[in-house]
Amino acid sequence: MGGHEFGDFASNTITRNLGLFKQQKNLEDSILLIEENLMNSNAIIQEKSGKMGKNATIGSTIVCVYIWQKYLFVFWAGDSRLYRFRKDKLDRLTDDHSYVEELVRMGKIESKDAESHPAANVVLKAVGIDDELCLDFDYVEIEDNDIFILCSDGLYKDLEVSNIASIIDENNNDMAVLTETLLSHSLNAGGTDNTSIITITANSKD
């Protein structure tokens, strides 16, 4: 958000701060530390935005996961998503913080019309756009052979969910290959937005 240069600044700030994370002895402290790192990122981006003038908008959507024992915890802001592929079914585990998602929730538009709506790119939450960071948080229990996909909006705007599921089904033995295949299909489909993808597989043998 805020153009290529400032969008990179925001995302790099978040990545750098999360890279400082060290697992704590208990779950609660680990979660608090992740939230603290994200709030620090928000403050740094806000400071940068303030120096650019009152009309500057600098920010980044985020989806971040933390795995503790057999549970996966997810933090997110904006329209970056977490998907889970389990037993041949792809489910979205996060709700978009976007204007069109609010319209869908209020019943003003159909979900099938959201992507083509003129305000499809308007997000309501992101790291750096407000003084106080508003994150959503959830968790799920992990089962063997679950595959989790963290992605920016570039992936699901270029590929139908059914196409994403098919690609996962055909490439579920190697996460590096799966990630590259999803990215190449997204780019070949039009590459209408920046696309970031992380894939995670759950296996009791790992």
C-alpha cells in the first residue's frame, strides 16, 4: 500500500520484526511476543508515514501463523488469507478485512460479485494505516497431511479456488514445487497483483 517503494518498506519492516521472534517457554508469552513485534512494526510504519505528510498512506496486509504442538494460530489484518487443504477440500480460514467483504456480510452484494466490484481493492485493516493495530486472531487443530497456504490477494484474484485446490492436489508431496506451481499459474493467469505465497504441510513424521 502506498505504491511499490512504500509497500516494500512496510512489508520489509514487518518481516524484519517478525524475524526477531524467539519461541517462549509457554504459549501465552509466544503469542504476546508476536503481537508485540507486529505492533512495533505498525509504529515504525506510522512514523514513516507521518514524515511523508498527512496524505501519505503506507501499509501492508498480513497473515502470520504460529504452530504450537498440534495447533496452528493465525494472526491477520487485511485481505491476505490462510487456506487449509484437508482430505481433498480447500477451506478459507480467515475473513477479509475489506469493503466488499463487509458488503457481502451485510447482504448488499453476492460473494460472486465481490472480485469485480469497483472497490474490490479497498482494505479496512492493515499494518501501518492506523495508530492502533487491529489484528484478528484464531486457531485450528492440525491433522496429519493438512496443507496450509498463506497468500496475498494476488493468488486468489488470478486463480479460482477450484483451480488452487486442483494444483494443491496434484503437487502435495513437495511444498517447494507446490509454491512455485501456484505462483507460475497465478502469473500465467494474468498476474494482476503482487503475489506472495507460503505453503506448510503437517506430517507427524517431520
